[in-house]
Amino acid sequence: MPTQQPQATPPRLMRGRRQFLQTGPALAAAALATAGPPAHAANTPEAWCAAWGTAPVSTSTLSFSNQTLRLIVHASIAGSRVRVRLTNEMGSTPLRIAAAHIGLRSSGASLVAGSGHDLTFGGRSFATIPAGAPLLSDPVDLAAPALADLAISIYLPDSVQATTLHDMALQTSYVSSTGNYAAAQTLPAQQTITCWPFLAEVDVLPTASNARAIVALGDSITDGARSTGNQNRRWTDWLARRLQQESLPVAVVNRGICGNCMLTDYANALIAGRDCLERFDRDVLATVGAGWLFCLIGINDIVYSPSSNTISPDELIAGYRQLIERARMRGLRAIGATLTPFEGQSYYTAPREAARQRVNDWIRSGDAWDGVVDFDLAVRDPMQTTRLNPAYDSGDHLHPNDAGYQAMAQAVPLALFTTG
């Protein structure tokens, strides 16, 4: 979360309507939905599914010049073919890609021998991404196991600023010395970075033909803030492992952004990304094979609003209803998650806590969602319910630690993705 408290009033929104959901056993710390996997829309002959994704934001603090990036990502499901979505969506000038490559990562900046494939774009080995646009590669044959690390290499021949990236990757990636090393088995790394520049998604042709993706829309808690780096311990990672253990053909795509809000953009927090209502089409609906919207958002709207004039829960509820209805228009099922405790954190006040409680009461009511997961119940201190359980507190009294993120994933009923 940003260190300064912005002052702004979120906009008034339209109000929608929808159906119910019932909370489940407290021991499970979650609510079960009756709705199962959504029906496929009309499919092309190859039903692709996102295996990994992130949400780009705007920044200009990092630059590259005639260098190769080797970006490491963790696939959530297996596939026999892969393709990559690059992005210049926050850029104001064209971005030239002179070469690109994908392979299985063995360790560090090295590839598994023989796993690498050059990426092409409309049959060409190079491409220019217009300002404000994404770029989808041609597919390549690559057997990518579930939960495998993939290495996407991008050669940037010009001097460029990283105007489009995901800042808090919690994953080490690599920048080469001068030159094109996109296809090199071992990249000569000049520096390491912990962000994902110009990369938005990796799709696979799934091993399971009925695979669909959960798109997790959220803020720093979905982004995995204060979890252990290079270990894939965000709650979405723990959930992906659970799904694989149960052999369910469900991918998890993390579209969380640290500091993100549902309703408002703040000029002093550009790294926090556009608000969820604004970025929804790009980060959720454009996700290939999306079947579920998983929404954990709103705590920053609350804590950034003035304590003397705290945001009305009705404003947040109107925002949730917009996200739900826009998801349903595209055939996605909408799952809501309660906001987790934050007493002890510097932004905590009684009016802000009251707003969180009212929002959570509405989420738990199941008035609008296809499913509800009670993350608040999963991680709160049973003796002082406005605080995180000390066993799950990373130390800032807002973000869970690794065990807390695991508890959140355990609170997700897998029946949300199986029952029909």
C-alpha cells in the first residue's frame, strides 16, 4: 500500500441486483456456492486458457537499452502449446521487440536444455507494439507442466523506459548485458529485477479440454504483499496447488495490484494501477478462458477515505454490483470475498472498521454473488476479531504472512468450481 493517504471522494455509481449465497461451516471459514463451472462460450477449434497473468501498471522508473529481459513466471495449469501476451498498454510511444523466446526455466536465468522456442508474431520474429496496445504471439509447441516455471525472453534493441509493467512481482527476473540473448540457454545477467515489464499473460492449450481460469481481481493482499519472494506463496498460488492436487482443470490468474482501489485512481499512487471498474475489461474480460471472477477489493477505498468522512459502504456495494453484472454479461461467475481485518495498522479507525464490517455483512448475505468466501473469518483473531490472527500476521497488521495466505486458500471451497 502507498505510504501517503490520498484524499478524494469516490464517484457515485449505478446500482444493480443479483442473487444469493449461504455461508458454510465456520470451521471451513468459507461460503459454498451452488453454481459450478460456467458453460463455455462458442469456442474456436483450439480452446486456449490463461495459465498465468498479471496486471500492468504505469511507471517510468526503470529503463533498458539494447538488452534482453528474461522474465520468470509460474504456470498454474499444464498445456501442450503456449503463447504469450506482451503489453505496451500504458506506453505513449511504440515499443520495438526484436526477438522473443520461451522455455522451461531450470534455475536462475537458465533454461531446461532443449525446451526453448523462438516466439513469432504473425510469422515474423520481430514486432512493434503500438502505444496503448497488447501483442499476442503465435503459438509454439511446448509441453508445459502445471506449476512449472516458464522463462519469457524479450530482446529490446532500443533505449526504452518500462512504462508498462507489474511492479511487485515477488519473483526475480533478469536483465542481460548488451545484446540479444533471447534464445541463449543461460542468460548473461547484468542485473536482476523484481517486476514484470511488458508482460501480461501466458496462455496454454490445456491438457484438459474443459479447463477454465479463475481471475483474481484485487489489491496488495491478492498481489501477495509480504509473502516470501521466489516461493509462490500468494493465496492464489496456494489455491492453484490445491486445484492441481485435486486434479481439477482450473487455472488461477492473479490480477492483483498493490494499493489498488475499486472506485478511485490517485495521482500520487500510479504504481497502484487504475481502479478496478476502469481496468476490468483489460485485466478480467480479456483473460483467455476466464470462467470465474474472484473479487477481493475495497479495503484501500476504505482506508484512503478520510476518517472524518469515511466512504459509504453503499458506494462500495454499488461498485461490486457493477463488477458482478459486467462479469455475468460475459458468462463469468462472480465470487466475492470478505475484507480481512486491519486493526493495529496505521490507517485503522473506528469509522473505517465500521465501513468494513458493513461491507462484509453485505458480501456474506449472498445478495448478489454466485459464491462467497469468508477470508475475514479465515484469518482473523478469534479472540479479537478486528485483528489478524497473530499466527497469520506478517507484522504490519494488514497483510497476511505465508501461513495466512495459505489459510485463505484453504478457505476457498473447491465445490465453487465443480458443482453444477
